[in-house]
Amino acid sequence: MKLTPKRILGVLIILFITSLIFFLKIFNSQSSSKLIIDSKQNEFTLNFQIDKNKTTEFEKFLENLDIPYQIEKGLTFKLDPTASTYLDFLTPININLDIAPDKLSFKGKSIKSVFLKSQTIDQILVPQDTNLAIFSLDLSGFITARSNFTPEAKSIFESTVKNDSGHYLLIFGSKPSFGLFFKKDEFNIASLKEVPQEASQAAGNKDNQDKFKKFYLLAPDTNNQNSDFGVFFDLGTYKVYASSIDAAKELIKAQNTSANSFPHSREMSTSFILDFKNYDNQNLSDDFTNFVFYKEIGVTGGREKIKNTLTKIKEASFTLKGDIISGLISTK
């Protein structure tokens, strides 16, 4: 039977509708895995929606990190005040998950339309044993919460590091040590006590051993044996607050010898970026866990479980650009 134009059109319509239904079924059967982050009553919740075809791989990923698979049913947690403020602004957040047994990458968007100031982030050289590097618009609260500053020292610290271009925080070494990098046109630290030159000779410029960095001590509380003897120094483009003179020397050494940089590339319009690396086979120290998580975080099982999980992570990253969140976690 010869098909008339009208019949040909009818056949084509039927084929189109059939194909459309077929592809819609395929699309729905391949729904992506998701993570939804929300906040309620000063707590945050994680709710996973894992594609049934990815359940085995997700459970293997959790097993590699020694995390119980029951986390699939959700998790409630708290953060320190500074981190809580940032995250609360963005929630609820829908995140798409790309799951493999040894890696989980993610990208999502905040449902809320929230404006957060962004910066173009330059690269800085970091010590080779840097475990954690963070860029944020203001990390002064992270330091003051973990330091035994007197009210006067805290005021000096906050006014000195305050700027409009953000902070880079590097945490390195087994103790651990840290350095806070920041830009500032007027670096007025003349009122602080200068460290004697003999204490800073090891930090000399390798090209000119007659030039030594001047360190300025942030006066500690002399009545408190646990007070922090941090120092300020000038690196030219950046000014730095280091947790100790030895930490300052390691940071200066990295400017001459390190091949490692943070971030990996120059980032445009970024509000927050975090890189965690743990390539070697050594366990992270208790001091690292205690310093990073401090006392505000509430996680069932305590810091020992946190440290155990971190030890099994090879690298992790987290980036916030406007309302777009992305990152990855890879296991050893």
C-alpha cells in the first residue's frame, strides 16, 4: 500500500513519540546521585540520594574511608562559628555526585541567591609538607579561636591582618605549624618587639646571605605558659603571620626551594577554596586534628575517627565561586 503524505506524517509522529518515551525512560533510569545540605537550629544536615546503580560503588568509597555505610541515611553535624556563618548563608544546597570506588567528585548550586564577595586568587609557594591550604575572605577568626591571645594581642593581630583581598592559611609540618598570608599596603608593625637578628639568620635570602628577614613578635601573655609566640614578617607582595620563628623560616625557605603552589592555578572570582593533601604513608598527628577541628565541632565518635578518616584520604578539595560549589575526595 502506497503511503500518502498524510500517512507518512502520521508514521513519523508515532515514531517521534515512541522515541521520546524511550529516551525519557532511559534518562529517568539514569538519575544522578545527589547530596542535599540544609541547616536547622544551629545544625547542618546531609541527606544522600544515591542512584541504585551506584550504591555498591558508594558503599565501597565509604569503606575505603572507614565510614559506616549507614551515613547514606543522613548525617547531622556542627561547625565552628566562622564556617557555620558561610554555610548557613548558602543552604539549602543541591549537589550532584559523581561516584567511583576510590573517588567522589561533586558540583552543585545553592538554591538561595546569596551574594558573597569574590576575589581573583594568585598562587603562592607553600612548604612541601603542607597538609591543608585555605583561601577565604577572612580567616582571622580561625586563628584567634585557636590561640591564647591576650585582649591586647588579639586586637593587634586582627587590625594588622585586616584587608580587602582575603587570607591564605597554610598548615604544615607534624606539630603542626601555620602561616597566614595577606596583602596590605601599610604594614605598621613598628610597635611590636623585633626579634634579635641572631634568631633569624637561618631565614636569610639564599642569593644574599647579608639580608635577613626581620621578625616582629606578637607579645604573648607572660602569665600563661601556653601562650603563642607568633611573628609577623614581610615577604614583599605578601605579609605573613607565622605561628613561630621556626614556622616563619620554613615559609621563607619555601619561597626559594618549593615547587608546590596553592592553588594549582590562578582562580577567578572565588570566595573560598580548600586543598587537603596527605600523599605519604605517615599518619596525621593528633595535634593536626585538634588544631583544625578544635573544640566546636560535634561529630559522633570524636576526633580519633576523624583522624582515621583523614589518614585514608589522598587529597580533597572544595571551591566556592559565587553560588557554585565543587570539589573532590580521593582515597589512598
